[in-house]
Amino acid sequence: MKSYKVIEFGQPLQRVDAPNPVPQGTEVLVRITASGVCHSDVHLWEGYFDLGGGKKAPTKGVAPPKALGHEIVGEVVALGPNASGAKIGDQRIVYPWIGCGNCWLCKAGDEHMCATPQTIGINKDGGFADHVLVPHPRYLFAYDNVPTELACTYACSGITAFSAVKKVQGMDGGKPILVMGAGGVGLMGVKFAKTILGQAPIVADIDEKKLELAKQAGASAVINPKNPDARKELAAISGGGVAACIDFVGAEASAAFGFNGLRTGGKLVIVGLFGGTFTQPVAMFPLTSRTVQGSMVGSPAEMAEMMQIVSAGKIEPVPLVKRSLDDADAALQDLRKGLIMGRAILIP
Ligand SMILES: [Zn+2]
Ligand SMILES: [Zn+2]
């Protein structure tokens, strides 16, 4: 088994060769066919998240040496003696946001919020490799006719966008919501919003090129918050305020623009990890009855629901940039420098 691991934070990934692991108990060994490189891999490799104001939070869980990579698709090649529900040759997406399995969150189906996570590609070796060990077949999801390289992206960017949109379902009154940020995950959010809410969202971004992409992805209107009249524009388009905003940027300015653009009782869902600090007068919360909710990836049940929608061909693909697994370190660096247009995918 070949993998590219973080040996030291902030230093080049190093190739590690080892015998293939033998699955024990309920474990499944998957031969990786494609693995996405996510922006959070850059933070995990650096060893911290930027909280703004010069503050940094260490990314917990990555204890080097560790193979990053949590967007994995592959073929089942070996099963532990108690692994039922999968068979050799199955082509599956790996759900990576695995919990301890014993706490009340895990028992309620919210493994992705577990306080002692066992995430593949963070706490456990992940997809920057040609094989990966998955603890149980229940974390394997079929992807039917979705192209293999595209399928892996649903394990993180897909489920992140899907779960955020699900958090505002039923509160939009049939009107467009606001999506902040038209990067890769934001564009997926536009597509899920159209499908799940039945209304194309309004999209805001400070990059005119990205607004163009948002229009192509079907945005009902686009706004550049740098425009001094942007607040008024949003109020005019939304009839006094949107019911919900999903902030895929997660910066001080984007969160403030989204929050201030809400109607009474509206909800801001923050997904992005750009960083910074967002302040509001405390009295604004009761006076406007607004909610601010964070959203990080999604649950196994959401994964299953999303894959039904994706397999039915209801979500158009995002652009992919294919690289060899041997280019893992270069791909990570290119992503860090903003040189990758679309989703970088490693092919072993
Ligand atoms: Zn990710
Ligand atoms: Zn747990």
C-alpha cells in the first residue's frame, strides 16, 4: 500500500510504502479509485485554522504521520470476518465523518458531531493513498451512474452544501434564499437549493468572474457586496429581506452581509471557514428573531438522502482537475495558492 502522509505540519507530504492492511472485525479494505483534495486539507496540513485577529486554532486530530484525504471513492477488495452488507467488487463512496459510535450524538445519528471523532483522512489514515480501511460497511454508499471521479466529491463538498440547504428547507416561503460565495461548494449549494427548495437562489460574491459562474449555474439574481448599493439591491430583489442565507465564505464581511440581509425570523447558516470575527448588537437577536446556525458536513442519513438525489441525475457536475496520486503534495500546494479551478482529484 502506497500513501502520501503528513510527517510534519507545513512540510511536504512524504511517500510511505507498507503492506496492505488486513481488515479485522467489521472493517472493509477499499482500493481507492479517486480521492478529492479539499480546502480543509490545506488547513489540516498547516496544523491550524485562522480565527481572525491573529488568532489561530490548532486543527485537532491529525497526529502525524497521517494520510489526509476525506473524499474517497473505491472498490471493496477485502472484508473482515464480521463485515456484512458489502461484497468484494462493490464500487462505493466512503462516508468519512465517523464518530465514536457510543455517545448520544452518535446514537442519534449525528456521528459527524461526535466529540471524539474517528474521521477518515483526519483522525484515521485517509484518501491520499491507494487503499483505505473503513470501520464498517454502513459507511459505504452506492453512486450508480455518477462518474467515479465526480462521486468522491459528494463525501465532503457535496454533503456540506446539501446539509446547509436542508437546514433552511421549509422556511423560504417559496422565495429565493441568498447564497454567499460562488466557489466550488457554493456552486454546489446553488444546485442543491434549486433542486431541494424548488427556487434558484440569489448569489452574492465579490468576484465578478464567480458571479458569472453563478449565473451559468442558474442563480436567479447576482449581487456584488462591494457595490455600495448592494444592501438596497438585495432588499429590493427579496422584497425586504431573504428568509435564509447560507454563507459559504465564512468571513466577517460575508456573515455581516448575510445577517443584515435577513427578514424578521430569518436564518443565517454559516458553512465557510475563511476566518475573522462577526459582531452584532445583542438586542438585534430578539428584535429581529433571527437565528445564526453553524453547519459542518452532514450525517450518514443526509448522505443517503443526497446520493438518491445525485444518482437520479438531478445535480449537474462541478469541474474537476485530475492529478496523479504521486502529485499529492503538488496538488495540495496548488490548492493552497488558489491555482486549482474546480475540484482537484487524485487518481492512484
Ligand atoms: Zn472537505
Ligand atoms: Zn460519538
